[in-house]
Amino acid sequence: MHLALADCDLDSDARTPTGVASEAPLHEALRARGVTFECPAWDDPGVDWGAFDAVLIRLTWTYHHRPRQFRAWLDRVAALVPVFNPPEIVRWNMDKRYLQDLERAGIPIAPTVWLPRGSAVDLAGTLESRGWSTAFAKPVIGATASDTMRMRTAEERQEGQVFLEAQVARQDMFLQPYLGRVETEGEVSLMVVEGEVVHAVRKTPVPGDYRVQDDFDAVDERIDVEPELARLALAAVAAAPSPESLLYARVDFLFLDDGAPVLNELELIEPMFFMHHEPRCGAALADGLLGRIEAARGGRGSA
């Protein structure tokens, strides 16, 4: 069996050393199972995707810069070979308005105001009507804290008005209250493979920052899986469209001032899986992938 682990440009700033190194347990597990693979960039026009038995989306960390091109790539590749996670799930997950679907299903999220592209922005009025003293802005299609801003002080709120006007002129955005506990407690991520929580990590930003990605020198550490977070994580996965088709998910939680967890994001496209903290996650992902490929073949193939 020969697989493609979809990547992004080798020179891209999105490919952090930690992120790439975290994939090693998956690579080792595939080799141990007699599987060969390549890691082509998703947007490389010279790749013959039909030459692979399947495509696993892994480090396509530039997709949010060109979402239309990424969607077209998904459709083109899926017409040739199986893609995991499936394209219809990926398309749903690209647009963070999926959070509305999860909230309707009973998954707790932070209070949210959606700002469609081209809409009027009245940050002060929104904060007053919502009773918020702080705010956090994010793009509807984004990754790695791109085009985000926290607003806590009067000066930051004034800057936030200007920032939001510029952003909404070109893309859909949304506002939530700024959850300040991220600065001390970080974000907790649970890795789910084939419907089971494999492990959890806490990602803590550098002092004074809110960004929990290793791109910004945040620290990640393995933690015990808390039963309540595991329950919420699996409920969030179950609330996604066609959850039985999901091979993998990363479920990210932040915490309200009272400590209650809220879903920050359900990552179903290209989540870093922090496999350097739990190598058996690589084996679980490899086995799940191979099992789904065999199922797609009707059980007739072999590795």
C-alpha cells in the first residue's frame, strides 16, 4: 500500500519543527505495517494523487489562505482515491460557523457574535448590549491565530474597532468574550481516533500572550484525560455531520472565569496531534486509517 500524507510547502512558515516532529510516531507505525508513503504538498500541481491508495490530510497548514483552492483540491482528489477525513466533513469544518451546529446540539461554546463580511461594526455597542468587558476577534476561516485580536482595555477596544472594520471589509469574522484564563491555564486538547480519546495535552502561551501554538513559543505538555472533558469531546465529535465517517478529531477547550469548559474548536482537518507525547497515538491513527482503506476497498485489498 502506498499513501499520501498531504502536507504543505516545505518552505512554508506553517511547518514548525515541533509540528513536523510530532508526525514521527505515525510515520514509524506505517513503516512497521509495511506501508510506504510520501508527504506531498496539497497545492503542488505536479502531484499525481491518483497514484496513491488513499490520502490522509495531515500538515495542510496553509489551506486557510486559499480556501477555494483547497476545496477544489479536495473534490479533485476525492474523485480519484479515498480521502481522510472525508471532504464533506472537511468543508463543513473549514467554516467556524460549524460552532452554531454544535451549540444547537448542546455543546457548550463561548457566547458568540457573528460578523458577516461587509456588515457594520459597532464594537462598543456590541460589548454594551452583551454585557462584555472584553472581546476576542477571530476569522470564520483561519488557523494558527491568524487575524485574531484580544481587546481588554479601552485602548485595545478602540484599536479593535479599527481592526474589525478592516477585517470585516474582506472576510467573515466573529466575536467572543476574551477568556483570560487561557493566559494561565492554556488550552486543553483531546486527541480522538476512531471515536476514542487517546490522550490529552495542555498548551500554555508565553507570559502575557494568548496564542497557544508552538509558532509563538507556547509550551505543550501531556496531562491526564479528565472524564468530563472526554465526555464533552466525544459529544462534540458525535454532533458533527456523519460522525461515523470521522477517522480523527482534536477537540480544543478553553475555560470560563468560573472554570467551566467551553469548546474552542473541533479540529477535523489538519490538527497537530502531539504524538510526541503519546507515540501509541501514531499506531492508533495508522491502524484506523488502514482499516478504513480496507473497508473502502470492500475488504479485497492488502497492505
